[in-house]
Amino acid sequence: MKLAFKVLAALLLVVVVALTAAGWLIDRNVGNTYRTYVDNAGRRQLQQTASQAAQLYAAQPDWAVVQAWLDQLPRQMPMGAMRGHMMGRGPARQPMQAASRAQGILVHPETGIPLASGGAAVSAAQLRAGAPVEAGGSVLALLVPTESDPALGSAETEVLAQVQTAIGSAALIGGITAALLGGILAWTISRPLRALHQGVVALAAGDRQTQVIVHSRDELGELAQAFNQMAHTLQEQEALRQRMLADIAHELRTPLSVVQGNLQAILDGVYPLAMPEIELVYAETQLLSRLLQDLHELAQAEAGNLPLERQTVDVTSALERMAARFAPLAESKQVTLRVDAPSRPVAINADPDRLQQILHNLLGNALRHTPPGGTICLAAGPPHAGSVRLSVTDSGPGIPPEHLPYIFERFYRGDRSRARSEDRTAGAGLGLAIARALVEAHGGAIGVTSPPGKGATFWVELPLAHAALAPR
């Protein structure tokens, strides 16, 4: 069953139950209220007739004359008023009957014996329902109905029937209106869901460009926007995957071609089987091994499977060790390498080996693009908001603004000044991507700033350790 039909059926069920309960309660309350009104009106009319009978008896003290006068009165007294007294007034609805009127009878106020005719005494309930016939401040008789008809008269029954018909018509109109509005609501809910279903089917079929039109700003609209964002992300990931495969193929093709060409030349006797040729082939295999190792680490880090052995690491010691490791290379390139460590000990929670790998990639990248006579600074800022910022700043040519958003992507070489050099020492173009993956695995952040022509600053924010190191 479609969701729209389920929603509509549920709404109709709720409406039917609500209207039925409301109609029943309204009909019951209106009927009881109307019957109470008729009873009170009949009671007043009975009391008025009793007063007239008292006046007649005062003028001619003969109960037979008074009773004869009562018998000749038109039967307009709604004796349904007696029902509440004679039969007990309760919430139960009495059945509608044809019009029926009752004639009054005069009885003794205590014994209930008729005063003007023979017969048995009336019941105690009739006595309680009777209207007193008074003269001189004394109750001389009671006027009680001779018929105990609990039903309403024809006029009252017709009015009550009209009220009940109006209630039923209102319930029917309300039900139809609710059904129409429920159908519109069900269609409104199911339309974006159908669109999402079609989008999911298209996405599952391989259409990464599929998008769903957002019709509203409610939860369904947010769901549609999330789906569009997911489809867009999948499209970007697919494009990145294809580009990565193309880059990997390109990166592997060059060293493999060198290895294959040199080995073929040795086999053909073009090159002698000498150490220089073997060293060249071996260097290319090392490049292949490094490329595959970088890709493996990058895949592990992005998948969250990279093992980390977190420890409390002193920031100053880590920067000084990295500076000492690169000092000979910096001196050979005539680059000044300095460390700007914090004055107070700062401890971070990190894997020491992975931290050295992060700094190694950032510092190696800076050395490749700092000209002779330039300066590279390894620094650490003061702790802030539970983390500390480490930075590597070089005095190279900088990075053009249009390349900054892509600088941490795999194999990205948009800036030729930062491309791999001819001596093939620049790596496979994965150093910054690996650094970002390692930083994110630590729960930190990484970024770069590069004012035009003023070098570049790569920064890393890592969480502080819970326990501070003791002062040195």
C-alpha cells in the first residue's frame, strides 16, 4: 500500500472517530438540554393551571366542577415534563413517539386519592410531580397528570429532530472537508518522498548528477537538501577517484618506463651490466615503493584505520628534533633553519612518530621551495581553547590564491614552482595530503596561508595533553 493511502486512511479513521464521538456527545447534550427545557416549561404550565384551578375552587368550592373544567381544557400541556419526576431524570435518551398529551386530575395532597371521581390513589412519584392547588396559604389538592407519557410532543419532537439533522449534516460536511484536506496533505507528504525515491533509484543506477527539487523548508525539504548534498559529494568523490587513478597511473608509468627501458637496454646489450645502470633502476624501484607506501598510509588514514599510539609529547622537543634532522639539508641549500619554541613547556596528545611524519612532510615541502639565502621557521604558538598551533613558514615565492583550496589534494601540482623537480626529489605529490590525513586522524586541523610573494605558512592545530609536562 502506498504511503499516501496509509496517511489518508489514518486521517480518515481519526476524523470518523472524532466526528462520531463529537456528534454523539453533542446530540446527547442537546437532547437532554432540550428535554430539560420542555420539562421546565411543562412544569410552569402545570403550576399555572393549578393556580387557575385554585381560583375556580375559591369561587365555587366543588372539586367536581373544577375537575370538569380541567377535563374540558385543550390538551396542550406537554406532560413530558413529568418524566423527570415520575420516571427519574437521567442521561438516557427516551425514544421519539407521536404527540401525546395528558389531562390533569385533582387528588388529595397526602393520600393521592382523586377528589372528584372514584378510583385508586395515584403513585408517590405522581404526587411528587403534582402542582399544589392552594387557597388561604393551605394546599387543598394536587394537580397531577392522568397520563404518564415520557415522550415529547410532536412539535418538540420535530424541533429536536431538526437539531439532530443539523448535527449530522455538520458532521458529514466536516468529514468530507477533512477527507479533502487529508488527501491534499497526503499528496503533499508523498510527493517529495516519491521524488526522493526516484533520486535514490537513479543514484543507485550510477547517475551521480541526479538532484531532487526542494519543495519546502520542513524536515522533508531538509532531507531533499541532504540527498542533493550527498549526490554532489558522491559526484565529487567519483571525479576525485577517477583523477586519482589517472594520477597514480601517470606516477607509476614514469618509473616503470625507466625501469623497463633500462632493463631492455641491458638485455639488448645497449647498456653494459654496470653498477651505474643498476643504481638507476634501483632508484626508480625506491620511488615506486615510496609511492605505494604513501598511498597505503593515505588510504588507511582516510578510512580511519591508521593505528595511533598517542603519548604526551613536548612541542619544543619535537620541533628541535625535526630541525636537527633537516639542518644538514638546509645548510647544503644555503637556507637558514630556526625554531621559535614557546617559553613554557607545552604538551600535546599525539603519536610521536606520526607527528614527526607530519612535520617532516611540511618541512620537506618548505625546503624544496625556499631559494638559497631564504629562511624557514618552525614555531609553536601559545595554547588556546584546548589546542596548540604548530607552523612551518618559508620565504619562498608563495602560493597563488587560486591554488590554495586544492593544495592538500593528492598529486596536486597546480603551481609549477612547487612541482616535482627534475632530480625527482620532490616525491609523488602526496606529502601534504598525507599530512592532512594524519592531522585529522589526531582530531586536529591543518591549513595554509600565503600572502602574494611573501612565502607560505603551513599550520597544524593539535589537542593539548591532559597532564602538563614538568618545567625543564
